[in-house]
Amino acid sequence: MSKIILVIEDNTDIRENTAEILELSGFKVITAKNGREGVELALKQNPDLIVCDIMMPELDGYGVLHLLRKNPDTASVPFIFLTAKTERGDFRKGMEMGADDYITKPFDDSELLSAVEVRLKKVEVLEHKYPSNITGLAQFIKDVNGLGKVEQLSEEYELNSYDKKIVLYQEGKRPRFLYYLVKGKVKCFKNHEDGKEYITNLYSDGDFIGYTALIEDSIYDERAIVMEHSEIVQIPKDDFVKMIHSDIIIAAKFIHIITKNVKEKEERLLNLAYSSLRKRVAKALVEIVDKFQITDPTKPLEISREEIAQYIGTATESLNRTIGDFKAEGLIDINKGKILPISMNNLRSLPY
């Protein structure tokens, strides 16, 4: 289906010439001869992109952009100013208001089509649902690179094998990589002032690790340790930073890919603060099963009781008592000291 482009221009020759160039390239074009008519058409026709002159009677291009950015239906439509004005102040004003690009008159066919195609491609990239894995990341980088936003980004990264207890990174150090966990398990933890370790997060196949310090350009405030033999891809810091700094909307899209579920951490903090020990242990077991993608009820949790206690912020002795209660109630089983969560539905809906 052809993309719809709205051209708003008061000069008849320029308006018709612009429309002809776009139509010959396969776009469906609608035109308006002034700003007010352009706003009405935009709201009615819902175009995929708008090319708009700045200096027009009744309502200038800045007014058009302001009105369309205020309306939720048109707020994200790519907007390209078409103008003969080349003063830096005019360019800056338009970009601050939310314009996506400028084309200065006179222009040639290739300049117009290139600007339009780049903006439409950007929308396609941002709307695409990329899988949260290394394949999705590679495709996203390739697509972003195609926008001209990033000059060179490799799609092939170094894959390393890590044995159990190897430290990926530690507090106080500056980040060098974004880590993608292809296979295995990793835990992140902090040392409390009382000397105890508290696990802040658990990671398994398909998770990205260590991105917060990269995004904030800060040192690590936690330590990441491999829990079992793991295969991990290292994505160089420069590649990651170039990408997220290239465009704020692209940064938001990328962050959405790698974080996947920010609410999970917030809910866990609330659970730690207000829930009973039984609820905290039950929720922790459910989270661990989900995070480690355990689908076989006969497969035990490959995590020590000490680590579970660190994850929920309690003493191992208190955890063991609760685990004993759960076994007596038929919620879990124990095999060679390891926990088998045999009744997940009941654990998820534990009333108290």
C-alpha cells in the first residue's frame, strides 16, 4: 500500500512540482495551499509524512507543526520543513519544535526523495517489533545503520565462554561492554553496609546485562558473577553508545528492547517491603522459575538456598523454615537438597 504524503505549500508551481516528484516515485500525494487547509487535511487523511513550507499566509509552517504535535493522532507523523530561509535561528527553532528535517529551496529530486525515504524508514524501524535476543539486536543495528544515523556498527561480536564464579564486572569499575547472555546464568549483587550480600537481579538465556552504567555513563554500582558455565556476547561500549546517542527516539526504542519489563523490579521492591516471608519466598521461587525459563516440573532450581535468601533479603535459616513449610503443604518437593516447584499455580496465588 502506497504511503500518503501531505504537501503544504502556498506557491502553486513548487507545490505541483513537489507532488509530481513524489507521485512518480510511487507515493500517494495530497496537497494543501495554506497552513489551515494543511492542518485540516492532516487530521482528516492521517498522512504517513508531511512536507510543509514555513512562510505561508493564514498559518505559517511553525503554526502547522505546533498544532499537529499537540494532537495525539498526528503527534508522531514525520514532518519535513520546505523553506527558502537558511538562517541558523530558523533551523534551530523548527528542530526545537519537533521537526524531523529541512529541505532548502531550490532542491533537486534526489534530495527530496532521500529525505522522505529516510524519515519513512525511521518510522518503520521504530514500529517494528524486534525480538529481545542477539538476532533482534543485530537486525535493529543494521536497520538503524541504514538510516544514516550510525556510520559503522559491526553485526558480529565476540562470543566468550565463562566458567562458574567468574566476575563479569564489579562495583567501582567503568563499563567496557554491553553483555548479552546467550546461554547460562548470571547474578548481580550488592554488599550491604551490614556485610551481607543482596542479589539485585538474576539473568538467563536472552538477557542483556550491564546496560544501566553504559546509559548513565557511570561506574558499576554492583557486581556480576557467572552462576554456571555460560556463553556471553560482548558488545563494545562505543558501538552501544553511538547508537543510543544518535537519536533520542531510537534510544528509547533500544532501551525498550533490552529492559523488557521495568515494572518487574518495582513490584519486587514493593514485595520485599510489604509482603510476609511466605509471600516473598513464594514470589521469589516463581520469579526464578520464570527467569530461568524452567518448564519441566521435575527439573530442580539450579540456585542455592543461600542465593535465594540473598535474592529476597532474608536469613538462610528463615528461608529453610519456609521451604520446609512449603514441602509439607505440597507446594514444592526436595531432590538431593534442591527445590522442585511442583505446584506453580498455588505458589503464584499464595494468599498469605
